[in-house]
Amino acid sequence: MAPTPTSRRAIVLDPSDNVATALAPLAAGERIATAAATVALAHDIPPGHKFAVRAIPPGQPVVKYAQPIGRATQPIAPGHHVHVHNCASQRAGSGGEHP
Amino acid sequence: MHFQGFPRADGAAGTRHLVVVLPTVACSSHVATRIASAVPGAIAIAHQHGCAQIGDDAATTFRTLAGIGASPNVAAVLVVGLGCEQVQADALADAVGASGTPVAVVGIQHEGGTSSAVARGAALLRELAATVGPATRQPCPLDQLILATECGGSDAFSGLTANPLVGRIADRAVDAGATVIVSETTEFIGAEHLLPPRGVTPEIGEQARQMVLDCERSCCRYGADLTGSNPSPGNIEGGLTTIEEKSLGCLAKAGSSPIAEVLPYAQRPARRGLVLMDTPGNDVESIAGMAAGGASLILFTTGRGTPLGCPVAPVVKIATNTPLAERMAENIDFNAGAIADGSTTLDKAADALWRLTLAVASGRLTAAERLGHREFGIRRTAPTL
């Protein structure tokens, strides 16, 4: 796994990721350059939170660390905040069911 | 590629050359500590186990103590027994001796009490120290090195800076033929479905998944709900969206190598490469288990700051963020927070941490060693009788 170069604003952990993670408070309207794309933020992104660097249609995996971390529950456009409101875990149940 | 280390009889190479006093049981721990003070630099590993243990615990205690005694970093061992305990001194000495490590035994009941045991033990310890002599390092190939990775006091940046950075070191180490142990089974609960593709074979991947499910089942028996509120509200506020993301942030420190083996607590790996050991998330017990598995250097990431060390292995403490590296500067060996600040890149930080890792393996002291941190604790699952 060869992570892409970082800026001081956001980090993409793997070239195949479709999200970047903010390292500092980012404001809606800022243009953030990542190796994947230069993206204009649609929302404020707090540090530690994610934004899409590619469009993610509903039902498609949100990819970080080159792995699916969940699925989009709504259409996600580049620059959109990605979090609990539009990304759902694929792990069934809460402490009960196992695939 | 080499480091300056200590080749041992069993084929591993140590980063330290320690004379260790190992009590079999809580009852012989104070005497062990008194004996260790007779030889400059000798280390006693006091603990609270070794008797009245049921279930797997007696075997786990024995295996852990034997593994510590047989560690590549340990040059000689004096076992200190009481006499009536569950973990018998002669059996422990035999297990340590089987690795080729010089070992001697003293028993408190046999000697007739504290002072006699201390006097006899000190004499034996001086002889052992004289037998193994001073530390003389030699070039050792990296395929004789066993590294361990750990995260403790994690924060939102652990999965962004320090853990991916340690993952780069893990990859370099595995590529050079070394063994890297990753552990903390509880951190994978909720993300165990991601493990099967990570095994060198589907069977090993499935073994890893089952190890995590077994852990969850046994925690649930005590009423601990580990996925219902995971990520926690604090995690979510900090940006972690799903349990997969949280677990992958933790697993990032293992790098990208396939998992070659799945090990019980405190077991020495039989394979080279990346191996997964079943340990609690509790840092002290996790480190003790990996050290007992032969880890001779531990890479430990922290976001909130923890001073932990290990009696038989140097712990390299890596800060996830610059404010921590500044606030607890005396406890931190490397600041991965510089990646977040933009003052370095992951590639450059990996080069620097690799150089530091080889330097520590070759003798450079870590912050935890300079400050004398030697925390130790053995995993247990059942009550004491």
C-alpha cells in the first residue's frame, strides 16, 4: 500500500481510497488538492472527519485504507462530508449477529 | 540489512542483553526483587500470578513466564520459586533452558526463608552474570528480529498518522525477512469480516476471524457490549464513522503483508512475516504477551500519551500528534504528528522511523528505558481460587 502524498490540510491513506480525512478544520468552499483530485468542499469538515474525493453512488463502498469501511446510503458527490448520515457499517447487528 | 545485536542459541537475535530474575509466583516476587539488586543492571519481573489459577490461566502464566525467560533479549535467568506454588520453579527453569538460555533456580522454602533465599539467589545471579559476560554486539541479519506493534491511548489521529507510519515499518521489516507481531484482538471486534482475505491462506484468514469472534463471545459472557456503542459518541464526534473504519485504523499498524500465522497469547511464532497474536487490548498484557512471544522491540503509537515500557524489550513510543509530542516530550521517541502538520511526508517519516528502529535495536535507549518504565502483567480469563 503506497499512500498518496499529504498536504497539511487532508490525507488520503491509499490511492484507491474515495475519501480523504481532514487534518485541520476545513471550510466549505475551500479547494483541497489530493493526489486523487482537487476537490471543492461542499461542507465544513472538522479535523478527523472525511470528505469524498470521488463520487460515491448509493450502495457503493466508501473506501479508506484501500478497504470498504461502509456503504453510501445516499448519493455522495466529491467534496461532500462523509459520516454517519450517509455511510453505514456493513457489520450486521450490534454485538449479536455474525455473517 | 543488519542491526547490531545478540545472536541467541535458538536462532533469534536480541536487541538487549539482560540478566533477569523471574519469580514463579506472587509470593516469591519480593525475594526476586531483592536478589536482582545484587547485580547492577539485573531486572526482576514481579507479578501477581502463578498459583490458584484455573481454566487456561495456569498454562498461560507458565507459557508467558517461560517465553519471557527465553526472550532473545534475555541472556540469563534466575528462577525464584516458593515451593508449593502451581507454577513449579524446576519446570519453568527447564522450559527456559530448552531455548539455550543459561538458567539457575533458588527456592524460598528450600533455603529456609527470605534472607537465606536472597543470599543464595544473589550468589547464583552473580555467577550467571559472569557466565554470560558483558554485552558485545554483533551484526545480525534482520530475519532474526521479531518486532511487535501496539497502540494505546489512541485518538482521532492514530489511524491517520502513527498507525499507517508503523505499518510502513512493518512492511519494511517483513520484506527484510523479520517477523512482526500485531495483537489486541478486542480492537478487531466488529471488523473481523475483513480478516479472512488478509491471510496467506483462506484457512489462516478464517482462523483470524474465529479468534475475534471467540473473543467477543467471551466478553459478552460478562455483559460487556463491545459493538453496540462502538464507535463511541466521542469517536463519532472525532470523525470515526463505522467500526470497520476504527478497526482498520488500528490494523493499519500491521502494514499490508498477509497474515502468516494466528497465535495464542504468549506463543512464539513458528513462521516469519506478519503474525497475529490473541491478546487483550489492555496495553500492559498485550505487550507482555508479545514479549513472551519473542518480540525484542516494540513500536507503540499513542495519541493521548502513555509512558508504558516493558521489562525485557525497548518500547519505541510514537506520538500521533504534535501537541502530545511537545507536552509529554520526555516520554516520546518519535513524533508522527509532523505528518499531520505537513512538516514531513509519510515517506520521509517512514525513512526516519526505520533508522530509529534500527538504532534502538542496536542499542540506543528509548524514553521508557531511560525513565525506568517496566510495566508487566499477564492475561487471565478465569477467577483465582
